[in-house]
Amino acid sequence: MSHDDVYPASLQCGDCPIRHRAVCARCEANELDELESVKYYRSFEAGQTVIWSGDKMDFVASVVSGIATLTQTLEDGRTQMVGLLLPSDFVGRPGRDRAAYNITATTDILMCCFRRKPFEELMERTPHIAQRLLQMTLDELDAAREWMLLLGRKTAREKIASLLSIVARRDASIRHRRTDNRLTFDLPLTREAMADYLGLTLETVSRQISALKRDGVIELEGKRHVTVPDMERLMIEAGDDSDGGLIV
Amino acid sequence: MSHDDVYPASLQCGDCPIRHRAVCARCEANELDELESVKYYRSFEAGQTVIWSGDKMDFVASVVSGIATLTQTLEDGRTQMVGLLLPSDFVGRPGRDRAAYNITATTDILMCCFRRKPFEELMERTPHIAQRLLQMTLDELDAAREWMLLLGRKTAREKIASLLSIVARRDASIRHRRTDNRLTFDLPLTREAMADYLGLTLETVSRQISALKRDGVIELEGKRHVTVPDMERLMIEAGDDSDGGLIV
DNA sequence: CGACCGCTTGAGTCCCATCAAAGACTGTGG
DNA sequence: CCACAGTCTTTGATGGGACTCAAGCGGTCG
């Protein structure tokens, strides 16, 4: 166990990189002050477990930087990822004192934590927080439902293509590199994590990636660096609605 | 097309069967009055489509009675159910003017509709509504994630057992018939709807139900009337965490 | 009665999981 | 420097679980 205690000396909410996307997005100056008084930072290294399902959890948090995963498991070890936590995503549930899922850091991550009780009280008094949280939860619900369609009805090849196109689009929307329809990005996940996300085995993931490469749908440089020569082609492989889903 | 216009003469919120569970659960008398002024009822017959994905939707609603389904489809017709709407469940999304899913009435249903714009304005002013909606949305998100585990990792037999145990428990919690661990209920879904829910084909659903019957896990009377002689046994077949999920 | 719908059951096929082995890369220690 | 272990990944061989295609049953409705 090395240091999961590299807390930033102090980060002002005003300077926070997720200030305008996280649960605090709508807060005004005085509301931020209140949040600031109950917040603290925690960081975790890639591979570390943030919390185990069922564990006591007396904080809620925002992911400031890095990537984490939300997973559920069956007794015999079968694992399904049920969410991917990206910067600005919210962790935990007000009113619930135990974690419902395993949270694992995929990369090094920094989280902005709020003690749960004070946060809940603050939420009662501050509609801006509840409103934003509602929005974010509705978005997550939509994402979960899109994923249900993928898990229930798509083939392995379509699943891989879907994941790649989602990562590609997210990446393109962050760095505004809209060079034609050619896109390049890094996969933030191992083959195993992809398998857990897609409801496949890692062997099948590997095979289907190889197949997409062989068929010219994607190009690979190393294991993780992907370029998509023709985004439209990839979308077709994903089997989604034609146009390409405007929803983030 | 027969009459989908059997509106109840008038139903006072105070007498509403879902008064204390729906989105209005936390509202006080004066808030109810406001809701009452923008509400109207619509009913649909079993089998009717309430709305198509992508259609304009200028209302949100609560299911008062009956059952409806939320489904998503791929271009080639593959269908996945992404939600089951039971009495008190909320339909639509504030701030979104088009339906994201197909909604179909499984039984005759009655919906309490609110014009969207006034509802949104009311929500801004009425934290009680937003708070309740947040709770309900978080519950739905949990349900969706549990379903992701089922879709991604469970076998056909486990999927069927899971569905049966969910319906059984819900039914038992409504009518307080806790006779030992023997339970009896009706399936509200056709084999095809079950298949769409579980990410299976209707043939596989039928075969697995037959198998569970043959193995004595369930007993069948007709096609829809199920009795579970030993609830614990069913839970084991479902592959879930041992104890049996206290979460409603 | 015949048509239709929901459901069951059978036969054959295929996609993906499983089991197994080996390649690519990294870091560690002799 | 290289040997070695460990992790991540690829690829092959095999089998099985669920899908597909197809036929038939029982009930309801026109």
C-alpha cells in the first residue's frame, strides 16, 4: 500500500476543472462557500479499490480527474461493469449509507469528497444542488438504458464497435479535433475491463478487435492507441440508429 | 382504434391511489392544488402504443394503474425492454421535448398527465417535487444497473428465475400475503415481453420456464399463474446474493 | 368452423465461452 | 547486460448454450 494520501494542498472551487459540469455546477458563490467547508480531497492510484460494495460510505464525491469503474459481481465472480466514472461524475447516493457497487480506480484519480450528512442537509436548503444532481442522474439513467440495449441485443462485434465509437466521440468532444471523420484516441480500459463492460470474455474482445482491424474498420498502434479512418463506417458496425446519436 | 378517451370524470388528488408514492408524494395541499390545475387523465387499452420514440412529447405523467413498458429497438427490429412502468412510476423527462423510448401499454392503463411547461415551472418553484423525482430516478438507476448485471452475465435459466423472483416479491409486498415462503402470482407479461426484458428469444423463455417447472422450482396453472413452493430455492436459481436483496 | 394468437417443443446451427498456449512488453534482480 | 517473472494480449481448438427455423397445441374470436 503506497500513498493514497497525496492530497492537493488546497484547491479553490473557483479554480476547479469540473466547476461547471459537476454537481456544484449551478451553485452560486455563497453556496460554493458552504460546500467548500465540508469538502476534502482524496486520491487513488490506478488499480486501487476506492470502496467495496456493502461498505460503509459516509461521503459522496465528484471525480475531479482520472477514470474509475462501477462494478457489480455475482457470488461466483462473474463481473459486470455498470458505470464508468469520468471527471465531473458523481459518486454515492444521498440518503444511503452503504456503497451499492465496487468502485475501482482505472487510472490515478482525484476525488472531491463531501461528508454525507452535511451534504444532505445542504441539499435540502439548496435547490441548485438537487436540480443539478437530478439532471446528472437522468443522464446516467439514459446511459444505463442505452447500455441495456447493447448488453441484451447486440453481437460481440457490435458491442466492440459501440464502445469504440462512444470513446471516440467523447474524446473528440473534449479535444476539439474534428479532422474530417478520421479520429484517433487511446483506450482507457484493458481488454478485461472492456469485457466486463460489454458482457463478454476478454478473449472475445481481443478477437473482435483483431477482426475490426483486419477489416479496416480501425487501425491499431500498440494495444491501446486506436485510429478510426471512417467514423461513419464504425457507427454502422455499431448497429445504432443511423444518424449517430446527438446525445452526449 | 377504439376509445382511448375514457377519461375519469374527475379524480381528486387527495383520493388518488398513488398519492403517497408518485412524484407528488411530498407535496402539500397548496402544491397539489397547483398540480391539479395542469393535470389531465389519459387511458390506453392493453396493446396500445402510448408514444413512439422520437415523437414530440409535451407532457410528463404518472402511471395511476396498469402496466406499461419502455422499449428501445435497433433498426433491424431487435427489441430490448429498458423499463417496466408500474403504478406510481414517472413517465417522461422534464426539459426534454421528445420521447426517448417507445411506451406500450401491457394492460389497460390510466395515466395522470401534466402539461410539460407548467410542470417544469412548477418544479423550479417546488423543491418537494424535484426531491421526490430525484429519489425515484435514483431508484430507477439502481434497478437499471441491476438489470445490466442480469443482461450481461446471467444464464437464461438465471434470468428467468430472477424475473420470477422480482415479480413474486413485488406482488407479495403489495398484497401482504406472507404465507410462509410459498407464493402465488400472475405474470403480467407475455413470453415475448419477457424475452424482450431478459434479452432472450421467446422460445428460450418458454423452454426455461418449462425446465424450472420440470425441476419443481415453480408450479404452473395455465400459462400465467405461477406458484413458487420455495422462495429460497428460486432465489438460489436466480444466482443473486445469498440473503435476498432487501432493496425494494 | 377456420383464423389467429400465445405458447410449447424439436432439430440443427452458430456464436461465444472455455481451456490452453504462446507472444509482447515491463520491471526486477543477479 | 541478460534471465526471469508478471501482466496484458493474441490466437487456436473445442464444446455448449442460446438462436433460428419449423411444426404443432390449445384457447378465443369472428
